[in-house]
Amino acid sequence: MEGLLSGNLLSKANVFGGSVGSNMKPIQRVSSTFTHLGPTTLNLTIPAVNMTKTIVTVSRQSYAYGERSCIKAKLTSPTNIEVSRVSNENANPFVISVLEFINVKSLQRADYTLSVTGPVEIAVSPIDPSKSILFISHSHTSGLNSDESEVIQADILTASTIGLHIQLAIANVHWQLIEFF
């Protein structure tokens, strides 16, 4: 088991350029908070990045509000990140990480509305799955108040297909598929 784990970590390190940080520019982090009864969308200004080589991730502090605390983040321009949530009923502190890579072969991103009808397959331009990583963030559109509604499974299924699946609710998903040389 230890060898398998080490092998997986080593292969991911190679995707990022072989040694820690050699395929990345310095990571930018932006902390903010959605306030109680405040806006459902925020636009955060960042120093300019290359949109063809940059992905964003969001880490949030969840309260006991299930999907109402889910946050979707997406890069909308070289200097702007749009962050959204479904409800303004609670405060949501969050941190956005902006990851700009150097040796990027391709970057695909899109929004997708995922419903309860089951798993979906989304066609993408062909990539090498062994050199690619899929990132997602999401907010919900339903009124459910369940932690189960927060869980979305996302995976690279084939060289030209990604898959998304949600157990409950309807989600607005932003996916980013990055492929390295």
C-alpha cells in the first residue's frame, strides 16, 4: 500500500514539473467572506494572470446549511475571479487559490448545470488523462438543506470525456481541465 501511495504522489509531482514549484508561478491567495444577507455574487480583483495557464480553487468554511454554503469560483478575465453562492442566508468565509502553471499543453473550462437525473458525460477536446487534472467548484440552485447535496463526483473518464454526478439537488458546476506536457 505504501508503494502505491508513493507512486501516485510521484506521478502527480511529475505532472507539476518534477520538483515542487518548478512548473508553477507563485500561488496567489484571496480571502473574503460572503456576509449574512449580503450579495450572492462577488467579483475579486487579482494581479494579471495568463488565462490559458491558470486555474482557481476555492476552500470554504461550511456551516450547518448544506448546499447553501457551497461556493463556485471561476476566472472571468486575467484580473477577475467571479465567486457565487445560491443563498444569502448565512455568512461564508472562503479562500481562493490562483494557480498559474508554466508548462501547460491545454486548459479547458466551462459551466454546466448538473441535475438529479444521474451521472452525465461531457465531451472535451482530447487530452492525455495521465497528464491531466480536473478541478470543480459549484453552487446549488435548489432549496435543499442537506450535506448530501454538497457532494459532487467528478472524474476524467476517457481522453475525450469527463464525468459529473450529484446525489441530490441541482448544481451549477464550473469545471477546469488542465493538461500538462
